Amino acid sequence: MPTEDSQARQSTNLIMMIRPSAFRMNEETAVNNAYQSEAPGLSNARECAEDEFNGVVKALRQHGVKVAVYDSDPEDDTPDALFPNNWVSFHRDGRVGLYPMFAENRRRERREPVLHSLCIDHDLELESIVDFTEFEQHGVYLEGTGSLILDRVNRKAYVAIGPRTDRQAAAHFCDAFDYELVDFTALQTSGDTSAPIYHTNVMLAIGSSWAVVCDSIIPDTDEREKVMEALTDGGRTVVRITPEQVNGFAGNVLEVLNGEGRPLMAMSSAAHQSFTPEQRDVLGAIAPMVHAPIPTIEQLGGGSVRCMLAEVFLPHNAH
């Protein structure tokens, strides 16, 4: 069974992003995403989302991050196309994962021509595609690095089991890509109700030497201890956030590299504001924070900056 290069690093300086050409609140995902809400009176949501998207691209590029931007097709009616991390993951051994999606209109986001354009534009090698999408036929889902938080250095995949994240599918990924599964259940609260969280990446983020986690929403004590022990293994600095900070997208952050190979922490301005001054000091001392405001995307889309960034780890073609 092929495995990834043991020299795998946690973050990359090449990010793929998809322009939100058909953005709106996706009624098919709102059924289990407590972070989506209507914006009455907002008549230009798509234009606002495109402006916010451009702001994220600009902020990353100004800090030396290489961003590859591709258009979505408005005729496909894919309101969440700007969240590509849910349908694709890239790996250092040249493999690409394609993932089973809960919402039918999100399945149209998977476009192999985009992957081939990415490889041509950046001289990358795509060795093979590992297709997990057959799980959709069985009502089983695993939404990419929304569901899977990958510790690429220590080969651990953290997975919060829920309606869009199936344990069997996650185990199948771990077998295919040689990861150890760290699974648990975390609860998202909306009003007076609690339910399994819709994506792991709203409550957990992992960098090379840091992690951000809301462990208090993992109700099972043994699972909580298992997650915290795995995160602190190797001396990683762990910043614990509250459920209120999760609602502010403080857990939806991502480590990226600039052109000099130095780590940065990408997030929205709302996430940046959600951290306490002490937390910002701790994390900022590890990696500079890069943020941009995306209020329309967060409110209507129910996701934040991390969801917008697909990390590209493919190797360069040998010449």
C-alpha cells in the first residue's frame, strides 16, 4: 500500500481557492450547519462574498503566500464552491482524495479539470486520484479536510463523527493514506438544542507547533483525554477555546507558509477578534496572524477562512 513521504510537512505555501460565482445561503447545508443564518435585506450577497474573497486572496499574497485562484461555474449552481477543502485533499506522494458530500448541490463542486489546470499552471505531478465518493450511494459522507483534521507530520487524523463525517469512511481514508484515526464526538449548540458538530474544522486546528481546540464540547471524558493527549504529544502548544469562540470561528484557522517557508496563521477578522489578547499573544509569537473580514461568507455560508483554503502538497514534476 502506498504511503505519503515520511518527510511530510504540516503546511504549504501553495493554496487553491475557488471564486464564489454563485454564492448564496445554501438551503441544503443549513439543515445541519448551526453556523449558517439568513441575512434579511441583503440583496447583493454574491457581490459581497466576491469582495470578501478577494480580500482574503490579497491578504495572503501580501504576506508571501502563493494562491492559485480558479473560477466556479455559475451555471452549476454551487453556492458553497468557495469551500473547496470539503471535496479535495492533496498529498505529497502525488495522490489526490475526492470526498463524498452530504448536500447534492455540493457534489457538483468536484471538477477534475480544475485539478489538471492546477497541475499545469504550477508544474505539479498528479499521480492518482483516490475516489471516496461511492460512499454517497450509501448515505455516508466524509467532507475532506472539513471532516479530517490532518496532523501530516505525526500521521494522525482527528475526526468529529457527525452527519457529514462517518467513522467507517474516515477509517477507509486512514487505511488508504496511512493515518492513525483519532475519532470522537463533539456537540454544536444552537439555541436550546445540541447535535454532533457539522465539521471538525470549526473546533480544531493543527499547525506545526501549535493547536487550537475546543475540548469542552467533547462530552465523553475518555474521548476528550484521548484528543488532548494526542495533541500535546511532541510538545505542541495547545490553545483551548470556548464554545463562544467556536461560534466566532476561532477554531477555523490554518497554518500556511510564505515564500520563505515561514509559517503564518490564516483566519478571518472575526476569528482574530474572538481570541483573547492572551491567546493572540501566544499564537502570534509562534506564527504571525493574517486575517481579513468575511462577514457575509461566515453568516450565509457558515464557514470561515480555513474552509476557503485547499492546501496543495503535490510534488513538482521531475524534469
